[in-house]
Amino acid sequence: MNPGIKHDLSKVVPFFRFRGIMKGAEPWGSGHINDTYRLHIEQGGRDMYYILQRINDKVFPDVPKMMDNIRRVTTHIREKLAEIPGSNFSRESLSIIYTLDDKPFYLDVYGNFWRAYVFVEHAQTYDFVSSPDQAYQAAKAFGRFQSMLRDLPGGPLYEVIPDFHNTPRRFEKFQAALAADKLGRAASAQAEIEFAMARQDSTSVVVDKLASGELPTRVTHNDTKINNVMLNDADGHGICVIDLDTVMPGSVLYDFGDEVRTTTASAAEDERDLSKVKFRLDLFSELVRGYMESAGDFLTPEEVRLLPFSGRLITFEIGLRFLTDYLEGDTYFKPHREGHNLDRCRTQFEMVRQMEEQAEAMEAIVAKYRK
Ligand code: ADP
Ligand code: GN1
Ligand code: MG
């Protein structure tokens, strides 16, 4: 068995409708939350691949309700794509593989939740972008995704993680972790703690406007980092938005903001050499162009006005979450080395610092699209 495989997948695979023989599996991707494997199944002499995931049920407390959200969203996207000539549902949306008893997940005897998706072939995810076109394509795909979900029937989606993007609430959690300092790590993060403290006032802008109705609540993805969209090998198009675990009611600003966070950086999210971490205005410009192309017709003027701010806000929020997790002992985001969550926090705060410096230039780019 591949040493990176933590589970006996041969005990899981027979419960899904794969219709073939399991040939092997390997750990896949660089997500921080679920255990993801690429599964190789031989089907009538053909090599087929699937994604098999153990869902992190510490992070997602109600897996059946979360999977019901994903079922609703992917079914709706399938219906939308069916109206578009030449579209290919199994490459342009996640497709759930159901279990033998027609459920979108399997609960094993150890209490692990599993799910499977069709593997999107001839496309890749990237941990950071290397060209303006990738930024444009990724943003266009996320905007298209939001656009397709504007008329999702059946009432609001289940709120998978309450207050997921409630930045003031995230700040309170950070303060509680700091007060407890249960591992004595605060001393090693003084600069980051001060950076965070100085920015508390700006945390409530979006949640306040959602509460007052100045900003609309929509169906949003909520985890739009660059490695959650697949870019097509042949033409570079953003072909499929993946990782739908956090699809729920939210603000488009958190989605756009997380695209800014992960798509405008010249280095990986956990880069230790901060001199390599550069906010790239050229990538931001392409990101705005791609997003406005697919989302511009439904965004309100206030949403558009806040696009540059949303980049700073969510980059700060995610940095704060990494810092909180570092102080709490790395219980949420999987660490792969010592101090990993502090490294991740540092790159985020460095990006915030640079976005603050470039705020006017970012505003000027977005202003071109204001109605
Ligand atoms: P996590 O929540 O841990 O981030 P993801 O659902 O994003 O898990 O999956 C991790 C990685 O696996 C993705 O970044 C992507 O590279 C790959 N992946 C996930 N789903 C698919 C799919 N349907 N087809 C191809 N690759 C996928
Ligand atoms: C997690 O699942 P993944 O790795 O795509 C996290 C996001 C963070 C991101 C930081 C459910 O995303 O909120 O922005 O890490 N997902 C969850 O890289 O907490
Ligand atoms: Mg992911």
C-alpha cells in the first residue's frame, strides 16, 4: 500500500457504484481539510479515475446535510449546462458517485464518512498562479459558478459551518485563543499578534452590511482559493469549480476576496521567504476582468465598490484563522512541518500589508467597472 494512504480503501470502494475492479489509489492534492485520494478503477478494460475522500467530520459536523447541499447545487448546475450546447457536465461540474443504496456518502464501521466524485480529466489545480491568464480564467469560472446558482430552487442551503465568514466572530476566537495561550506559543508570534490587534476595526464591514440589507445574501462557494478550480489543459479555461463543502448562503465579497488572496500572490500560501511574497497588481487586474465578465451583470454597485476591500478583508481573516490555529495547537488546518500555521499566517499578513499599500491602485482598477 502507498505509505501516504491512511485508510484501507478496499473496504470502502465496494460500497460505491464504481462498476469495476480497484487497481490502486494514491493521496491527491494539497487541501487542508479532507483526506483525498485518486482512485484507479479498471472498467471493462479501461482505466478510470475517481476522487475518493474521507470527509473531515470535525470540521463539517453534519455531513448528510452538507452532502445534500452539494447534491442540490450539482443537480442545478447539470440542468443549466444541459441548456448550453457543447457543454460536458462531467467535466464542468463535480459529479457525485452514489453508494449502492443511493446515498451521496458512505458511513463506515469506524464512523468515517466517505464520498466519491468523477475525476475531472485533462485539467489541473494550481497552488498559485503563474500567468495573468490563469487569474482571468479562474475568476471567470468562479463568477460563472455564482451566476448559475442565482436561481437555485428549494429555499436556502443549509449553513454548513455557522459564522464561517463572520470576521468579527473570527476575531473573538483569536482573542480567546490568545488569552488561553495553552501551548505558550504567543511569545513566538508577537509581531503577528500586534498586526492583528491593529486591524480589529475593519473586520465588521461586510457582516454589518449583510445584516442591514445593504449587501445581498446569495448562494456562494465560500472557499474559492485557486486550488479549488480546475483549469483545462487544452486551452487553460477555468473548467470546473470543485470543493463544494462550504457552498451556502453568503456574500460574493468573501468569494471574490479569497480569489484575490490566493490568485494575486507570487508565492505559495506557506512560503517562508517573505521577500518572495508579492501582491501582483497585474494579476489583480486580470482577476477583476475575468470576474466582471461572468458576474458583472448581477452584482450590485455596492458589491462592486467593495471588491478591492474584500481582498484585504478575507486575507486578514484567513491569516487570523491560521494564527488562531497556531495558538491552539494546530487542531484545524493540517500542518506538515513545525510552525506551519504561523508560516501560513505570515504570508497572509504580508499580503494584507501590501494590499493596504496598493489600495488606491486596486480601487482605480475596479472603478472602471462601476455603473
Ligand atoms: P480539501 O477540502 O481538503 O481542500 P478538495 O475537495 O479541494 O479537498 O480536494 C483536494 C484536491 O484534490 C483539489 O485541490 C484537487 O487538486 C483534487 N480534486 C478534488 N476533486 C477533484 C475532481 N473531481 N477531479 C480532479 N481532481 C480533484
Ligand atoms: C481550507 O479545504 P481547503 O484546503 O480548500 C479552509 C478554507 C481556508 C483554506 C486556507 C472548510 O480550504 O476556509 O481559506 O483552507 N476550508 C475550510 O488555505 O475551513
Ligand atoms: Mg480544496
